[in-house]
Amino acid sequence: MDPREMYTTCVDELRKFVHGARFSDVVIGLSGGIDSALVAAMAVDAFGSEHGHGVMLPGPYSSAHSVDDARALAANLGIEAPLVSITEPYEAFVRALDPVCGGALAGLASENTQARCRMVVIMALSNAYGWMMLNTGNKSEAMMGYSTLYGDTAGAFAPMGGVYKTDVYAMARWRNEEARAAGEVPPIPENTLSKPPSAELAPDQEDEKSLGVDYPTLDRILIAAMEHGQSAEEIAGQGFDREQVDRVLARAASYAFKRALEPPYPQVKFY
């Protein structure tokens, strides 16, 4: 399926789900990254800018460009995007949790607490205004468990939950090209497309380094296994490192419990 068809399908299924649940407006946490940027563009295409709402949620490890990129995206799409820092709420959790978590909150406990602080803010806006919270995850990260339960796995619907990370980039570039062809401002900032993806939950964090594999390689392995039913041996026979294939597939299997708790997404055979 080409990026146009994939994007259109995601938008159509998003519209059906939201209207079927009798919501008119949606809210998205804008990180400055590619996933939230594309979901925001889908939301505007599905419902119009007056019914799409963003919120910027910088934390203690957020870069300046993440806010700049999120603000530029919101301006390009014509949506509001107030800034609510999670640093103070996070620090309050650190103070409360330090005595029972063995001292200074660190590692996954620290990273996941930040992600859950963001979810609390978005859900507060959802409850206050009657907006549906959208999930911004993709299938690559879901398969690898690279998300926080009750944090960035939250949301009523995941428009991109059935597509892999490399297709997220392909759809984003296609959406920008469509805008240029129509004489409009491309919605997704160039820096969002070119910078290394990062959850920004720890100093100098980059997703591919955390995962131990680059997204193009990861996606080819996952698509071969999950969409085409190929074995590790068959995938390695296509030129992939067997140990890496085994690691990817073992990790995917171990996170089935987390995927079971993620929101629904378009049930379309893309691959």
C-alpha cells in the first residue's frame, strides 16, 4: 500500500471511530516528534482545525527544538497548542516516591513517571472539554514494547497503531508533498522529519540507540515475521543477522501483554 492510500485509510478510520463514539473534538500531546505530528495532521484532515487540539508537554529532559517544532506544527495546522510543563508535577512525584523506591528515582521508573505525567495532563483536558484523547503510537514501537503503560499507550484510538515507523515517515513526507502541490504550507516541520526520534525522557536519549536496532532494519524484520509469517531462519536467510532477528522476535513476544492493553487502531491489512 502506498503512503497516500495508507494515510487516507488511517484518516477515514479515525473519523469513523470518533464520530461513532459521538465525539466532535480530539486532543493530542505534541512532542515535536514525527508520530504526534502526523496524528495531528490526520486529525485536522479528519475534523478540521477547529476540532483538533494540541498540548505541548515539555519535561526535565526536553530539548528546546521539541517545543519549537511542536509550536511550528500547530501554527502550520492552525490548531491551538498551550504549553503545560510536566517538570513540576514530575518533581513532586520524585519527592513522594523516593522513600519507597530506594532513593532517587532513576531509569525506567523515572522515564515512565514522566510519560504518565503527560497522560494525566492530556486526560484532564479530555475530561474538562469533552475531547477524545488520541494515541500517537505506531506498530514498530508497540511490537517492541517501546512505550509506557498508562502513559503514551493511553488514548481512545490509535490512528497509526497498525503501521510501522518507516511508514510513518513515508506518510509524513507524502502529506507535506501534497500540501506543496496544493500551494499550501507543508504541515510537518522539516526538523521533525530529519532529527533522530527520541522520547526525551533521559539525557541524550535516542530511540534507535535504546532499541539497539535502526528502524528500517527493525521494520523489515517485523513485517517479515508478523505480516508474512516468516520464521527467524527464513528472515536470516534474507541477509539479516540471525542473533539480531532472534532478539527482535523474542522481545516482540515478551511484550504481548502490553499490546493487549493498547487502544484500538485501523484493522486494515497494509502489508
